[in-house]
Amino acid sequence: MNKDYILGVFKDEESLVSAFEKVKEKGILPVEVYTPYPVHEILEGMGNKTRISHAAFFFGLFSAIGVLAFMTYAAVFDWPLNYGGKPFNAFPSFIVVTIVTTILSITILTLFTFSARAKIFPGKVPEIIHERATDDRFVMVIDKDSLGNNAEAINSIISEFGEIE
């Protein structure tokens, strides 16, 4: 880590949420909050909305179009076979393959998108903020550079509800 941070370490969810709301009232938004389980007040308060569902939708749309186009090309134009009296473009037989391939494509492409966005790759050395973060402690990370004149107020808020590190 290149920056200096203030860590607020809390033992329970109520003290974390109270401290988070008071810190946010001072106009300071924490860099990150680590919790053992999702805390909805924190998720809504941080304001970070993910767009991975939009990406997954477009992955599925383009995958379905691509699979249908490929099967139509292969069955109708490139290698038309008359088997069992079926027409060349037997569209209902394409549906199951399209659904399964689309689900597979969405899963794999969304996994790669999430991994690239989160900068997760094999061999990456993890940055451990606090050794008990996400185990049984709630950790709020605040950038010292963003505090300005509020440093004492933020320190008193964190020490009122938890520990400062």
C-alpha cells in the first residue's frame, strides 16, 4: 500500500453502522469497509453500484445471437443435410443448444470480467488490511489525505465506537 490510512476496527455491526453514518455526516466517505457478511446500510451508503449485470446481459445477448447465427450457417448454408424429412433450418432443434451455450458463455465471460475488474489473477500477493478483517471484525478504511480539518473529529468518532489503528 502506498497511502496512509486510518483503520477503524469494530466488534459488531451496530457500532460499525453508527460510526459509518457519523463519518459520512462529516463529509468523509471511507475508501473501503470490510465485513464478515453483507451489511446493507454500508452497501447503500458507499454508493458503489456494480454494472456487472449489464455486462452479463450483453454477453448473453451476443452469445445467443452468435450461436444461432453459427448453427444457421452450418445447418442451412454450409452443409445442408436432408435427414428424416426435416427442413434445412430446423429452428426448434437449435433452442436447447442455444440456451445451454448462452448460459456457459455468460458464466465464463462474467467470471473473467469480474476477475479483471477486481484485479484478481494467479500469483497476486494479497493486500491484508487487518488480520481479522472479514473473520470476526468489521474494518473501515479511511484515507488520511481526504480528512483535511476533520482528522480529530474522525478519530474521536472511531474511538467512540471501536478501535483506531
